[in-house]
Amino acid sequence: MRNISKIFASTLVTLTLSSCGGAGDTESVPCALCGDLNDLRGSIASKSGSQAQMQGWVIASFERDTGIARVGEVDNAGLYTLSKVKTNLSQTIALFTPDYILQSVLSVPGTAEKTIKQFVKFGRPVIPKLINNGPIVTFQDFNGLTVMNDLASDMDGDGIPDGSVSIGGGAALNLAPSSAIDQDLDGIANEKDPDIDGDGIVNVLDPDDNGNGVLDVFDGDANGDLFNDTAPGETDTDLYFKEGADWIAVQFELKPIEDGTGNETTLKFTIKINDSFVPLAVQIRGAPSLLNSSTYIAYDADGNPQIQLWNRQLMDDGISEDSNSSDRIFAKKIVLPSAKLPRAHETIFFQLAFGSLSAPSYIEFPYVFPNVKPAAITAAYDKSTKRVMLLGNPFGEIQDYVWQIYVWNATTGASVWNSKAIPGGTKQYSIQDQFLDPTVEYKFSVIAQSLDKIPSYPSYAIHSKKYDLK
């Protein structure tokens, strides 16, 4: 299926020591750092039996009910450690290439025909040996494991869940009717189902949660609950979490460089930390091949901007595109090296560091880039009809996006008007010019973007250059 190189070792900054819960807390209180936290060790081999061939690959366990991950890297002997796993909770395992591209998901033989199981509880500190079988990873034995009853669809009975063929969009599982909204008819309502479409790719890793063929970043109802994902109170999509982080957002922008020398590609990482957590640091884990040599704009003591290499840190200082200082929103906007783009199914993890600087542990929140190839756009203005025309296809054949027109004062650069959100299928729109001063020169630009799953945080934004409005 897919493929990165070594995990970047971020330098932790000293903040306040972590806390979670306290005396008198009960087990019903959500707490990602409480409960049965245990380090798990294991080994993994390739299909040929070689453990050394798995060096640099990345293994993650994901909690069934929260989507929170613990992540480890395979060493040159095929060994790995998953630290501080909540072993009282159901977990599944996924395998990523050294480039953090989702490669394999866990497959355990199911009890019903044409199904597999993917969730287990770990009963001892050693995980049974894992075997990488291409789109799936399997256990050599089940010693110390409790296999949970959650089922996923395997319509051809080959042990590979349907979604693993394409990482998303598999056939729906049809096991038991339910009166609740239950996309895969497995008896678990969508809002509580870790795999809404039953295709064997858990929601936090699935680019098409409900299996309708529309990528989540463009799907207005990706969770299949018949409510728009951006409606008030809709917090059961992949970007929202029940513990540790309230939400995460990753934004890709393609924007022409002002001097006309090409386009600049940026990624903005944003996370809202839950009020009950005080991490040592907040940072990003991901592919060195994508993130190394990335830069960001820092400011010196006099407020002058400076380009600096990014150290994987996200900040809550009010000057890192993180909203206001100390509002628990951590962010950083980085400029990717020339020609670098996130690849299909490439995964990054938001890391919250806890414990001590000498021996930190992490809870991690995944974000998977869908199979989208952003492309530059241009625009034109027809003075006779007063219409702006969007030229180009920012997301290939995908039309489930919106675009807007912005008009600027050519002298001051101030924004003076912008259109409403225009559906991607509509390629031209009239400028309302009654507010324009005929003695003033104006410019216009257009921006095409995906839906705002987190308000004001679209996953993709493609900018045109500024054109003279005349």
C-alpha cells in the first residue's frame, strides 16, 4: 500500500509539569493520564521473517473510544516500545512506513463470516510478535491478549478488511439492524462507533469515515449523523477528541509568492488543549522527509520578523498564529521546503509531552492527509459583465469545495469587499461594484478551500495571485 525516514527528536521546552485529575477522582472522570498505564514491548517482522527490515517503521496503538495514540519506532533489531498505554482500554494497532504513510492495520480472524476483528486488550507487558503482511499486520499468537468483539467487513474472506485496499471507502458491514443512525448496521450508533462504515480503517485514520466516496475534508456530513459537520454542537468528527485535546486542525495553503517567483506551500498545525491538562510541551511528530528544513517566522525583541528553522514545537504565545497568548490554543505555521507536499495517507501526530524532561511520555493525536493533490489556480475579470471567473481545478476532479472573491485597495492593500462562499461547481460570480470608488484602483484575488470542520480552520486553501480589477 504505502511509505518515511527516522522520527525527528524534538527538543522539549520547559513549561509547567503535567497534571490530570487529583485526589478523589473516580474512574468515570475522563483522564488520559490516569488508569492502567503500562509500557508495552514487542517485536515485528516482515512477511519474509526479517526483523531488521522493519527498522525505522512506526507502530501506533489507538484507543478504541478516544482515538488517542501511543507511538513507537522500530529499532534495528525489529524491537519497539509503546509507552504509557492504557491497558484497561480496547486498542488497535496500525503500522506506518518510515515516512509515516499508513501501511497496515491490525487483522484478527472474525467470528462471523466475512469479518475480521481489530481491537484487543493487552494483559501483559510483552505484545505477541507482529507480522507485517502488506495491508495488514497480524499477531503470531494471542498470548496475553483479549480479543474484543468489534467486527469489520472482509467481503472476500482474505483476512484483509475492505478499507485496506484503498485506505477508506470500503464496503459497508451488514450485521444487525439498529434504530439509531448506524452507517454500517453493526448495532453501534455512529457517534460511538470507532469505525463508522465498518471497512476496517478506524475513523481517526480513515479519510472517508462513512464510506460514501467523498473525502471527509470535503464531506459536509462525514460522520453520517444527518447533521452538517459545522453545525453547533457537532463535535463527533475526527478532529475532536474526548480527552487531552479538545480539537486539532491541520491547514495546507498554496499561495503565490509576491515577487512572482512561484508558489509557497505552508502547513499550519493547531491544537486546543483541554483545560485539565498542562503538558511539558506540545509538538509535532512526523516524517523528516516532509518536515525537516521547514521554517517559520519568528520575531526578535524589536518585533522584526526573522526566518528560523522549525524545531517541531507548537506555541501558545500569541505570536505563533495561535490566537491569544495563554488561551490553550497551541499553533505554528511553517513553510515547507520547495516542492515538498504531504502525500496520500501520510500521518502526523500532535504530541503532548508529560512526565519529566529526562523521561517524557506522550499522548498523541493523529491527523492523516487524504489523497488530494492541490493545484494552483488563476482568475480573470470580465469588465462588461462584472464577473470574476475561477480558472483551474484546485483539487482535481473534486468539486465539493467553496471559493471566494476578495477585492483590495491597490494602494493601501486594505480589503474592501469579499463575496459569499461560492460552490466549486460554479465557476463565475459577479462583483458587487456599487461600493467601489471609480477614482480608486483595485485588485482582486480568489481563494478556493475545503470545508471548515473546525470553524475558521479549513484543511486546504488555494490562493490565486492578485489581479488588477479593470
